Amino acid sequence: MLNYRSHNCGELSPKEVNKKVKLCGWVQRNRDLGGMTFIDLRDRYGVTQLVFNMDTDSELCEQARQLGREYVVQVEGEVKERSNKNLKIPTGEIEIIVSELTVLNSAIVPPFIVEDETDGGEDLRMKYRYLDLRRNVVSQNFVLRHQLAQETRKYLDSSGFLEIETPVLIKSTPEGARDFIVPSRMNAGQFYALPQSPQTFKQLLMVSGFDKYFQIVKCFRDEDLRADRQPEFTQIDCEMSFVTRDNILETFEGLTKHLFKKVKNVELPNFEVMTYAHAMENYGNDKPDVRFDMKIKDVSAEFKGKGFKVFDDSEFVCAIVAENSAGYTRKQTDALIEFVKRPQIGAKGMVYIKYNEDGSIKSSVDKFYSQDDLLKVLEKAGAEKNSLTLVLSGDKDHTLAAMSELRLEMGSQLNLKDSETYCPMWIVDFPLVEWDEDSQRWHAMHHPFTSPIPEHMNMLQDNPGEVCANAYDLVINGVEIGGGSIRIHDKELQKQMFKALGFTDEEAQEQFGFLMHAFEYGAPPHGGIAFGFDRLCAMFGGTDSIRDYIAFPKNNSGRDVMIDAPATLNNEILEELHLLKKEPI
Amino acid sequence: MLNYRSHNCGELSPKEVNKKVKLCGWVQRNRDLGGMTFIDLRDRYGVTQLVFNMDTDSELCEQARQLGREYVVQVEGEVKERSNKNLKIPTGEIEIIVSELTVLNSAIVPPFIVEDETDGGEDLRMKYRYLDLRRNVVSQNFVLRHQLAQETRKYLDSSGFLEIETPVLIKSTPEGARDFIVPSRMNAGQFYALPQSPQTFKQLLMVSGFDKYFQIVKCFRDEDLRADRQPEFTQIDCEMSFVTRDNILETFEGLTKHLFKKVKNVELPNFEVMTYAHAMENYGNDKPDVRFDMKIKDVSAEFKGKGFKVFDDSEFVCAIVAENSAGYTRKQTDALIEFVKRPQIGAKGMVYIKYNEDGSIKSSVDKFYSQDDLLKVLEKAGAEKNSLTLVLSGDKDHTLAAMSELRLEMGSQLNLKDSETYCPMWIVDFPLVEWDEDSQRWHAMHHPFTSPIPEHMNMLQDNPGEVCANAYDLVINGVEIGGGSIRIHDKELQKQMFKALGFTDEEAQEQFGFLMHAFEYGAPPHGGIAFGFDRLCAMFGGTDSIRDYIAFPKNNSGRDVMIDAPATLNNEILEELHLLKKEPI
């Protein structure tokens, strides 16, 4: 069989010196140095240097000089060791002395430079995404994504899970985010919906007896988009029967460790299990970044009642301590005050206390507090000498949230977020319900099939606000990677739950009747979890942007600017779908 | 950690005798034999017999007797060897003497019996698909499907392919089947479409330099449904760069052999490569079932010109020979005549010739042909003694098609389609274009990016009807499992192709401009293939029905009768999607 190539552009090394090889790829650079012409030939595996010599074959060398950027070529030649080695790239020790050159395809001039460092802005690169994907820094993201998907499947397969495909054309559900909908041609006036998750179907699969289900699956949400949201996204979706919470945590801690080991060669520590209450109290956040300590301390008692009105009028005063930071300048503390006053954070101001190396204390509220008062605050906050203590106040929820942001900012400023360190943890015991002021009733935090923790089963009727859900999130370095819950499988408990949520029987029936009916035929105890796969890829790649890990992403208006979708349709199609009322003549 | 169970219901054997075990599952049968009660406990792994003894624990036995069908229970007990072994099931040598019983969930009476043999009709089983899926004969299909997907990924991964997800919300294209469309809320009056295949995107990935792509992916076609079609279906979609046809055939012959070996432990022979012309000539079909020979023979010359008007007026007369079948009765041959006259087959009649063991010949056209004439036909047809030769006539295309059906019917009647034999083959050299009488122009048989075979490159302009496409189908036992082609990557050839298809430059630009534009930036030589994954699963499972291998299929009206989708939506939602014109007040 005749093959286009013997090797790819990323694998030749001094081992192959003097070997005859055949390569295919794209012309990344073409440098005419008079007597010699050098071409960097690129494919997705790397870049190999081609050499053409005017002295030995002037015709071929002339031909090579004509090759424009991004031409597709096939070359034959001999591998030689370079005199001038480039040890930054894997193929940098060799080059190819070309003896034959075939142009497989020409190329018009690309709109930006197709190299790791490019001059193309985001918009241009998205419009020509197929060229952007040629850049090795981008294409490597999809090698990573492939590996993660592959290893996920290997692990779950070897743990006895079955991957089962659930339908994409389903039925719209009233709760949750907005559905994308699909008009039916064969059923006039009716619509399918695209799934926001396979939640209902995976629970049905448990009713069917598939005790370990997973799927790496596209999900759809018609929401207004933020930078890190996409209308279509991918989940690792899982569900298990005859399991407790701890069975599930153990399984997916195992999966996460497997992925880190196989894909990044990182041995993760055992996962800390932290309650939601503890996370909120100490980090102001249900997805704390615990790569650094800097816990939030309640200093209300120490600060209040000394005549400083701002604190006296506050429900809650709290502090964090930045170690080795007494040297912060006025300009730096002013910048922190500006930071917390940004509308996204919304604090009214910030107080700071410098605890100097010599034991002296300097604060922005020296007028109101004696050194002794401040020392008590510092003691409570756990401040050592040469530290900077930052204080926020207000109502408890907002102050904790603002302090969480300030804490993360300080972590960045002090380089405490080591990119090589991974701190995985389970957050558990979330509130089951939250009070909604508008509708004056309790709402399910997750969904109404989430079970309370076993210890709180009996509190549902009288004290729903205090009940903890048997729900869990996987958090790594401040990023929520996955979440799930043990579901309610008991009819009586489900009735109580609906009652607590203020549903009438009819409402419950209308919205959830189908699944409840299926449950009547013998639902096993079950629970599950879903991982945001795009987010997981971004975390493994070390970035925040999920878009870099989606081959053809949409922009913030939900548009694919490359193919220019969505687009208008002609009226014939709309009429066939019963979307156009025929105008009276 | 407390576990719900120590074993599943399919794994206990005499090895575990006297062991304490804990099982969970569904009550499949409950037999009260007076002193003893036996329960068949089912999960997706199998069925285990539970024993309750009135003498040793009457309370527990009473409790067991109350368990209805499909109750979910947990039991603890000891494994004992059965005196009365059932060697038909893997757990048939043991039973569990139960000491503890916990009802995890009750169940109302199911609408049909949830056992391998069920009394539920298709409609009922589809409505309660979650119960149908509990039957082991059904759930095993999804174990098979999982294995096939898993092994496909392993093979392609180890061959250097990357699985890359292409978008689901794309743009409608004018050619091909009807798209499902999705109205955009954020872009009023505009629509996404769901992909009929990732064709455009996989070709773009080749332009991007991903030289080996695959994806197991959902595709969507809004067509009127037949029994073996689904509006959403799954493809193993693949594309490669810098490859010839033979590279692709080798790779996917390798995949197919791998799947048969790993999943069915069948060693496939090397794949026969057969041209389309040869297949049509000899089997009347481009997906021949070659488990049995019975080739179609052209007997026009032998039959025509003897005064039998039916044959004399026919363009084409052809025969097949059924060996060892001279004993066919009049009733049987009449039934065959009825068979070929069915409107789906459309022959006007059928002639038969019996070649008896004693050398005598008896035919339905003895009036018109001498024994000598018939002997010449039999010789041409390759008939031996004790055979039945069947003859059809008419215009060539329809007659070959009808004869193909008759051949398959004879294969079935004579038990020549051995279900344990697999005859995989590549059909190649399909026609590139076909003449469309309506529009009086050539149409692409596959799509307009399919390349001619290298030898026919120069015939495109003058003689398009004779050009062979560089396309290939994988056929096993008469079923088309996959197909693909080498694509055109050369701009000049593409222009010629559009010209041959009668497209103006403007039309070509409007319909395919986007992909053609991308190709201008350096498209590599490339080609690909797609396997119908649902069909592949059905073939491995030994059935024709893809529906059995889809967890939640739709019926022939495109409805999911279980969740009752599609469904109506309220006007608020439609208004938000710009689908409702507001009525003037």
C-alpha cells in the first residue's frame, strides 16, 4: 500500500539520522537564507525543519521558495543531525534534507499567523476557528480532552458502569432553566425539548435496574451567557443504585484520583470532607480554595460596643489575616478598599490592622480603638507579627461573600494559589431548601428529589429550613467540578417533601407525575453525580476558560461566528413545521 | 462503610456455600409452597433464589409471603447448595436461606410480567419502557452496546485517533434530508439546526490538522419513519488525513475485526473487496448477503428469440439456481410467484425449471421451450441435477432488484443464512453521480465532496455517468454497516465536480461556500467513514431491530410514548422564542 507519509512532524530524533523519510504537513515558516531555504513543516504532532540547498538542487530549492504559508506539502528526504540544535522542541536536534517535494494543496494568505504566538485577536480566531485549531497550543487542548474522556470511560467501565445513551429529543419541563425547543413536523403544534441534563432518564434507568450508569453527554441550557457558560456543554453524568452517600463519594474520589494520575501524573491526597456550614463560616464560600489557609474569623464581639458606629450597627464583623504583609503600602490598602467596593463585591469599605514586626499596631480605625482593643482582635483573628489583618462588616451573608472575594484576591496577590497544588474536597450537608421571599415559600436548593440526610428525616415537616440535603459537591482549588445527591425513593418522604415545598398534590402531579408514577413500580435507593466536563478539562489545562476546550464554541450571544449560526430559514420550512400561520389572501 | 449488598444476584455459585451474603433486588416471583416460600430475586446481573422456611422462622416467612411482584428488597442470609439444581441459569446451583429481610420499596402491580418471557405487547412495553428494561433479555442489549462503544474507543484511541465533540446546535443546510430546527431566543427570527451528521465539522477538523478524528455521536433526521429508522440515531463518525482509500479500509477492517473478536470472540476472515458493478451484476444489490452463493445469471441470450413473448419483449432475463430443491411442490412454487408479485417487489411473474435427479427437466414454460433449449439455460445458470432454477424478466434494473429479493427469500427458505457465519466485505467504485429525470441533471450519489477514483479523474467533464466514486461501504451479511469516501480537496477538481452537477458558481457558493472557503486555507487530502452504531449493535445482537438497542426509542410517529413527547408549550414560551405573533388588541 502506498502511504502518504512514513512519520509525523513531531517524532523524528537523532535515532533516525540517515533514514529516508516521508512527511506531510503545513508550511508554518519559509526562510530564504540565500544559499539555503529552511521550512518549518507543521502537523498536529509538532514541527520539523526541512532544508533545501541551492547548491545541490537549485530547481527544488527554487520550488521550495515559492511555498506560501499554510501550503500543504509532502516531502521525501533524509534525516540529518542539526549543527544548530534547538532543544526547546522535541524534533530540534534533526532536520530533513529534502529530495522530493509535492504540493498537495496551496493556501491563500491566512488572516492571522498560525503559530503558538499569534497576532490574531479572539474574534478573528473564532471566525477562522479551523485555522486557530492548527496552532499547537490550541490543538493540544483536544488531546487533553480526549485523554480525559478516554480515561473516564476506562475507569467507570472497569468499575462496572454501563454507558447508556439517553434521548436528546425529550419533553420540556417547567422547572429549572430555559429549555431549547424543537418543533415537531409530524405532530403539529407540538415541541420536543433538548435536555438540560439526563436527570429524569438516569433515575428511570435506576428504576430499570441498571445499577451503575454513566454517560459523557451533551446538555443544553438556553440561558443568557457569561464568559464561562455555553448553550451546549458536556457532562460526565452518573447514577448508582443500592448505595449510600459514602459509596458514591468513594467511587468518584477514585475516578478523580485516576484522572489526575493518568493524565497529569499527580497523586492526589485523600479528599477532605467539609460541611457546607463549615465552608461558609470559614471561607464565606461553598467552593473554598484551600490551597491557602487564611480562614475568615468572626471578630464581632471584639469590635462591637466600642463606639465605632459602622461596626456597632453591623450584624457581623469578620477578619482575615495576610501573613508577612505588614509592609503593604497605603496605595496597596487603598487599592484593596477599591476592590471590595466594586459593585460585584459590594462592601461599603474595609478596615485594616497592620501588626508590625516590632509589635506595634497601626490601623485605619486607631481613632476608635485602643491598642489593647486591637490586640484582642488580632488574637481572635490569629494574627502573628508582620501581618496585615483585613476587616469587613455588614449583614452576615453579604459580608461573608465579600470577604471570600477579598480572601481570594489576597491569595492571588501573595502568590498563595500554587498552580501545581491540587486540594480536592467534598462539600456536604447543603441546606435542602431555601426561603424565597417573592413567592413566600421554600424552594428546593437542588431539585425536589434530593433526599435529606438520614439524621434529619424527621425535621422536614416542622423545620425544613434546618434540614441538610444528602447532597455533595466536588471542589478543587475553588472550582466546583461536580455535584450530586442521594435521591428520595420513598413515596411518603417524597409527599412530605412536596408538602414542605408548598406544592399541592395536583401541582406535584402535574410537574413530576411521570417520574413519581415510575417510582411506584419499585424504585431502588439511588443517587448520583454529574461533573462539568468542559470545566474539568479547563482545570486540567490550567485555565479558567472552558471555551478553549470546546472545538467549535459559541460566543456570548449564542452565535457560532464561524458557520454563522443561528440563521434565518425560508418560509416553506417554517410552514412545514407549523410555525407560520398562512396569511389570509 | 455500610454497604447495601455484598454480591449481586448473578454471581453466587457453590464456591460461596455457607457464606453470609447480603443481596438487593426486585421480587420476580414469589412461590408459597406451604412450608416453604421461594422468591426469585432479580437484578441486572441475574436471578437468585431466596428460601424462607415456615418451620425455622414463621414470622419472616409470613413477611416474605406478603412481598408483591417488583418489590425492592434487601436480604441477608447464607448460601446453600440446592438439592434441586437449575443448570439453565448461572446461579441455579445455589439458594439463599434468608435470615433478614428489609423492604426497600413496595411496588404496585406492573402492567405486564417482568420476565424474559412477557405477556406485554410492544405498545405497553414502550409506554412502560422502564419496566421493559428490567427484563434481562432486554437489559443485556445495553451491556452489548456498552461493550461495543467501549471497544470501538479503545481501538481507535490505540490507533492514534482523537475523539473530538462537534456542536449539536448548528446551521441548517439546504441539501439532504430534512433538519430538525431550534429557534433562537437571543437571535429573533433565527434558528439553529441539529446535525444530520458531523460531515462539515469533521472535514473542518481535517483542515485544522487533526489527522485522525472520531466521535460516537448522536445525529438527527426529520424523516418519515420506518420500522428501522429513528429521528435520533448514533454514528461512529471518523475522518483521516493524508490517507488513500486503502489506508482507510485497512483501519476500519481492523476496527471491525477487533469488535468481533473482543465482543463475540469471532475471528473474521479478511474482507472481500467487491465493486459495485460486480455486486449489482451478481446479486442485484449493493449490499449482497454472500453467506450463500446463488449468484444471478444473465440467461437473456438463451431464453430470447424462441417465440415466448414475455421474454422476447424483456430487456433482461436472469436466473438463480436453488440447489437440492427439485422437490419444490406446486404449492411452494406458486407461493414464490406470489412473493415476487408483491408490490414491494413488483415482478409480473416468475418462471421455474426443475432439473430432476434423473436428468429430466420440468418447467412452467415447457410449451415454449424444448428440453434442449432449457438445458442450455440450465448450463448457463450453472444448475446441477436436483435443482430448482427461478427466472425473472423485465427491464434490467427492476429485474435485478426483484431477483435480489427472491434470492434472499430462497436463502431463508433453504436455511442458507447461517446466523453464526459473518461475511464482511467492502463494496467499492460506486457511481459518482446519477441522472435525475425530474431536474434533468446529474446528482451526486453521496455528496458533492466525494472524489472520483484516481483512474477516472479525467472523465468527469465528458462522461460523468461512467465515473466511479472513491467511495466504499462496509457490508456484512447483507446489511450496510458503514460507508464513506475519499473527499475532494483540490479546488479545481471541486469546480469541475460542481460544473458536472450543473451548479452555477453562485449556487455552489451559496450552498457550499463556507466549506469551500475553509478549503482555500490548505486542505489536506482526506477521507472518512461513518458506521451506523445502532445497526451495528443490532447485528451483534442478532436482530434486525435497532429499536431494541436504544434505551428510550421513539415510535413511527416520532413520539416517545413513555414521556409523551413531543408536547404542546404554553404561549409565554413561544412568545419568548419569537414564534408567536402577538395578536392586535
